Amino acid sequence: EPEVTQTPSHQVTQMGQEVILRCVPISNHLYFYWYRQILGQKVEFLVSFYNNEISEKSEIFDDQFSVERPDGSNFTLKIRSTKLEDSAMYFCASSGQPYGYTFGSGTRLTVV
Amino acid sequence: SQQGEEDPQALSIQEGENATMNCSYKTSINNLQWYRQNSGRGLVHLILIRSNEREKHSGRLRVTLDTSKKSSSLLITASRAADTASYFCATGENTGGFKTIFGAGTRLFVKA
């Protein structure tokens, strides 16, 4: 069964540092997404990416966030200057058609 | 922005019983999806129902959609202890950006 792979599974970083969360989507998928889930809260949409550009982004996805698909296989989320409130599980997802995603297992980001 | 809101927030049943979870949303949608999440891990896509569909089945899952009432239900028949998880409805937006908005989820506990 194809799967979405996320690395690392857990990242601890100091406030103000930059972090890059990595994802390898399913190889023939065309649509890519990042979501986050603060502990005990809702799964929140961050950004969707299609045809090498952002399709839509949420209010959360401000100038501190960026996404890239640098080499046709990886899909990364960068947070430029982390804040304490960025601590959350970050989920990458991909799909062959819009909607009906396959999610990765997530990266737990802890900002200290 | 629109969101799916699940009801009840938590549900505890005996193995073998049926579990019904409801979801309401606020605006027009392209589709509605149901996902399962075990203990903060990645979400697993269960089923997608399009806005022009009224009912869909997948194994022990039955989903209904009433666009006039802006509501959906997920029925799990003959529940098992392994069905214990959080279940989220998620609405596929009509914004062209392939965004899916998740509700707060129903925590289902199936007692053996």
C-alpha cells in the first residue's frame, strides 16, 4: 500500500529557529497539502499545492511559512522563525484527485 | 469559514452495537469526507461522498448526505473494539483551492 512518508517524526527546536519539515508524497499524486493539529484540537488546514504552486492557504499560513517541491518527489514545509504556538503535529497529505487524502504519520514539532 | 461540526463529541458503546455520528456544516460544498484518527496519529480516509450523492457504503460504513439540511451521518455497523478512534467529518470547499476543512471530531470508544 503506497504511503506518505514524513520526517522527522519528532523535532524539537528553539524559539526563533527555522525548521523544515519533510514529506514524500505518493509518487503519482498531484495534489499536496499541509495540515496541523495542536494537541487536543482540530486538524487545521495550512496550504494546498498543485501544479507547482500554492492553490490555497489559510490565515495561519503567514509569511513565516513556505512550501516547496524542490525535486519532484519531496514536499517541504518551512517555518522561518518558530514561535511557541507553532508547537503541533504537522501532517502532510497527498491525493491523486482533489480531496480524499492519504495522510502521513505526522511530525511532532515542539518549540521551546 | 465553513466547518463540519460533529455530534456527539464522544460516544461509548458495546462491541457489536452500531455507532452513529453526525456532522453539520454551514455553506455549499463540493464533497464531504470522513476520516479516522487513532490517538493523535495520521488520519485515515474512510469515505468521500459527493454533493450530488445521498448515500454511500463501504464495508461496515454507511454515509448519508443531506445537502438541504447541510448534514451528514456516518454509521458503523457491528462495531468492534478496533473501531475505537476519533472520527472527523471534513468538507471539501468549492473555492477551487482543493481545501478540506475538518470538524472537531467524535471520539468513539467501543467496549469489548
